[in-house]
Amino acid sequence: MTSEKHSDDHDEIDCTIAIEQFYAYLDGELTDEETVAKLEQHMTHCKSCFSRKELELGLNKQLQKTVEDQVPESLQERLHKLVDNF
């Protein structure tokens, strides 16, 4: 049974690696499914990284809301078209 636990531990990532990949994950830029799965698994067991994820998601949501409230709709539409064509 210890060998199974050791094997599971080997597959897990630590906080240092999670933090390095964190923003790419939040931005949807982390495309390797195995890496995404390991990062998500880590965040289900690590309160610190989970809290950081929730904080960043909340901040991003608030920033988007603030930007949408302050940026004229015509500019938003132009930016969306520009991003879609990029």
C-alpha cells in the first residue's frame, strides 16, 4: 500500500509548481490536460492555493465588471472584434 501512496505522491505537484502555472491556468492558456488535472487536484487538497485561486477569480470578475461599466460599448465592441480576429 505504501508503494501506491508513493506513486500518487509522485504524480502530485507542489505549491511552487502550482504557483508557476497558476496564471496560465486562470487565463485558459494551460492546455496540457495532464498538467491541468494535476493543478486542479493540488488545489482541491491545498487550502492556500485554493484560496489564492478563489481570490484571483474574484478579483478578475470585479475588474471585468468595473471595466465593462466604464468602457463605452462601442469601444468594447471594437476590442472584441480585434481580439476575435487575432
